Amino acid sequence: MVLERKKPFEIITEDILKSILKRLPLIDILRAKAVCSSWKSTAQALLSTNSDLCHFKIPWLLLPREESNSGGTNASPRIMNLEENRVYKLKSSTPSTDG
């Protein structure tokens, strides 16, 4: 009989993971979605219920898309965390409609 060794992040139950994610800044919740498929679905479920994320007191700003050197626009949306005074570029999961 072969025992399958699980990675430490795979052992965490969904309830515990939700409890941890609720305490994290938004950008870290977005990053947690990249860990594995179960973390992605848990983070997406958490983000879809706004009542669970009431601890975000300082707003995030959605910034206009950057213009490229060739005159077009960059397809990546950008958000700014005012608390950190930092801009993040998000990878878009849908195709851009910029023409």
C-alpha cells in the first residue's frame, strides 16, 4: 500500500482556510487563488460574499489602463492600495475588448 503524502497547504480544511483568508488584505486573497484549485475556489467563494470582507476599511482604487508607447492601451487592469500607496496590475481572465 502506497501512502500519498500531502503538501502542508493541502491539509488545511476549507473552514480554517476561510478564517485565515478573511483576515488577509485583498491582494493576498487574490494571490492565494494561485496556490491550488481548492484554495482558488475557497477564495472565490469568499470574494463573492462581500459581508465576509467588511474589514477592508481603506478603499482600493481602480485605475485607468496605461497607454503603451505605441499609443494603444495595456490590457491589464490596475488597482491601487491607498494604505500601502502601491499599484498592482491584475491579470485579466477574460479577453480584452480594446480595439
